Amino acid sequence: MKEKARVLIVEDDSQSVRTTRFDLADELGSEVHIAESVEAAISMLEKMRFDILIVDVRIPLRKGDVIAEFGGLELIEKWDNMGPRALNANTPFLFLTAQQRSVLNAQVMKNERCLGAVKKLTQFNTVDIVRDYLEKANK
């Protein structure tokens, strides 16, 4: 039996997370984990291997903090600084953002692990992007 793909969603909007968690688990059979802050995401990245990350650009640095305008970018920077031997050093990610893509392009869209950016989690875009990536990775 094929192992379930592990997905980490770094997002503090509980409504979109619930919907996406259900969609990914139901349609793709994925094991979905949630982190509501940069700090929680780093902790999970250190302990568990993931196949793909979905990262909100605007995310608190720590649970209970106000939303950091570019918290997701800070997460990617901290993650990259963990080094090439880190557990999830080569795991790809997808950004969620309402920001103009040019803001991201200048900072991290050039990162080879970045699969792109979408405006919000929806069944149609997120599941399709994750499915496409997992199919390519498993060839």
C-alpha cells in the first residue's frame, strides 16, 4: 500500500484550513498537519518529514502574536537557514497570499522549491496543485 503524502499547512485562518484539510484528505488521501504560526511550523519541520508545505505569507511568528505582514517569508528564511541536511531541506512549498505577486517575486518566488502562489485556499486550486506535484514526484 502506498504511503500517504504528508502536507503541512501553515495558516491561522481556521475556516480555510478546515476546508482544505478535508479536501486534501478526502480527494488525495493525504495526512494533513496544521501550524498556526512560524514557531509552530519550525517545530514540526524539525520533527516530521513532509512532502509539501502550504504557507500563508501573512502568519503570526508565535501563537497569539499579531499577524506578521511577511511571516511566511520569515518562515522560509529560517527554514533555509536550518541547512541542507535538515529533515525537510528539499520539501517544496506553495504560498498563499493576497499580496501582489511582484512582492513575492522579488523575495522568494525564485526559490527552486517554490511551486507558486495562490490568493487563497480553495478546493479547486490547492488540491489540483498538490495532486500535480505529488504525481510528478512519484514518477
